[in-house]
Amino acid sequence: MNFARFAEQRCGTVLTIKLALCWANLAPSKSHIAIARRFSALRPFFRYLSEQGHSNIILPTHYVGPTHRRLPPFIFSDADVLQLMSAAAKLFPSNGLRPITIKTLIGLMVSSGLRRGEAVRLQCQDVCFNDGALTIQNSKGWRKRIIPIAPSTVIALKSYDRIRRKHNPFSQTGAFFEFDDAQALNIRAADYAFQLTREAAGLMEGLNGRSPRLYDLRHTFVCKRVTQWYEQSIGKMTFYFTYTRLL
């Protein structure tokens, strides 16, 4: 609708590539990425008009530039992780389930490489303490996979499981990670809690001025794992293949 109003003010119903570019350049941030995204957002509309015989203009791809930029992740040191987990344990309410939930979530992600959505969506039935494994349902591409976890991680998850059951004995959510009052953890709540944890731990500055994210725990796991494989002199093809599978 914003583009429609702009086009009507500029030239009525005549659509051109120049018109689309003029509108894209009005992106509030004025960044190349934002301009490219606005231009790209018009492409399906122009294609639809062309298919319906209303226009013969097709917006070219990559005309303005890339619509996405992958920023360097923040790789947490072992000391950073300990600071995060210590800060998480002091979250409000001090006698509630939230502190131990976020602390355990951080420990699980950095020790297993789970995506944040995969960790948050874990169900109790997906955690097998006897086998030391997690079943990840509906992963990327809606696939299912099994993730082995270290014995120390199993111990930590068992401890959290006992505490969660004690806090929420009548919970019906089925979720492994919960907050107080039997509320299942979700990504929004996890991100906000991690933001508070990050600030309390003094980890505010990352690369390119961007603050470390919860998702960077996954990058940290991958980088440390690849480094360990390299130090163990495993063949390049082996760790390259496994690294790409992890991503």
C-alpha cells in the first residue's frame, strides 16, 4: 500500500524500474540492505502484473545488491559461558524456575549446538537420559534427528528435570523448559531473558557493534568442535563434511 500511494502520487499507473528504485531508496535506514529488500519486495507484484497482462516490466534480481548479510557471530569463551550461566542463576524471581531454566538452556545450547528454537521446543519425551540423547522434532527442513549429549549434560538436565517437576507438579504443557506457573518457554521469552543475562554478565559488545545473541551459542559450539577436530589431526574432508552438516 505504501508503494501504491507513492506510485499514484508520482505517475498514476505507469510502472517502471526507475519508479521501483525511487521507492526503494526511501527506506528509513538508508542502508544498502534495506533498499535492496524494499526493491526485492516489489518483484512478485511486478511479476503478477506481467502475468495478468497489465505490464511488461519485470524487476531484475540483484539489481540493487544483496538482500541479506551474514554478520560474523560472537564466539563465547569458556569464561564468557560461565559468566552467562552465573548471571542467569540470579535472574528474577530468585526463588522461581526462571533462573535455573535459562541457566540450563544456555548450558545445553553451548554443549550440544542446538538451534534456539530446537532447544525451546524440546518436549519431556524428547529427552532420553538413559541413552544420553535428544530427539529433535521438526528441525530445519522439518526433519527429525538424534543429538547425543555428554554425560555432564545429562546430569545437568536430570537435575533441572527434578527442579521443574517440583516447581510445576501439575504442569500439562509437556515442555521440557518451563517458567513459573507452568508456562512453557518460548523464543521471545528466552531472547529477553538472555538479553538481561548478557547485560548482567557485561557481554554487551560483539563484532561490528552488535551484541552477542542467544543463537551465537550454537556458533560457539561448532567453532570449538571444529577446532578440536583440527587439533586431533582428523582429515580435512572429515571435519569439513561434518561442519557443513551441523550448519
